Amino acid sequence: MTQYMLSVFDPRDVDELPPEVVEAIYAEVDVVNTELMEAGAWVFGGGLHPADTATVVTVDNDETVVTDGPYAETKEHVGGFWVIEAADLDSALEWAGKATRACRAPIEVRPFQDEPEA
């Protein structure tokens, strides 16, 4: 089975949404999580704090530089993600369909690279 990352791209900050909307989203995401676990597709997942809590670490002339804030200057940011196992892309896309309805946000689906053979 291939592992896929399902990334939630969201221009919204959860703190800006009405509490009843946030509660509904969390409840629907919990349903998707349970379905993933029961199907044996769950590997890992989680929600992230807003992008303004990010810290970027880079190297400049062999010196490590730490900068507050997100790396990408964009309206959308990764709000959370799942790592799942699926038989093929079509199966991963089915899970993404459930995830996008639960999150009410776009989901990007990307396969992990195969591990090099030893």
C-alpha cells in the first residue's frame, strides 16, 4: 500500500470562525478519523496552529537562521493533515472527498516517495 498525505489548505483562522462552526468541523473530522482507523487506512494526522505561529529555520553561509512567521507569504496555509495508506490514488481521493466535506476546505493529495530498496 502507498502512503498519501492529505493536506488541508485553508485561508481561514479557526479562531475567526463562529464556535458552532468550529465544533461542527471538529465533530465531522472525528467521524472521518474513526472511519480511517476502522478501515486500517489511518497512519497519522493532526491539526496545526495558525500559520503566524510558525518558525522557519534556514542556513545562510553555514549559519543557522531562525525567523518567526510562516515561510510562504500566501493567503492559504496548511491547517492540518492526514497521512493515510491507500491501495491507489483513487482510494486516497475518496478519503480526500470525505475530508474536504468535513473540513470545509480544499484537500491536496500527494503520494509519498517509495523507500529505496536496501
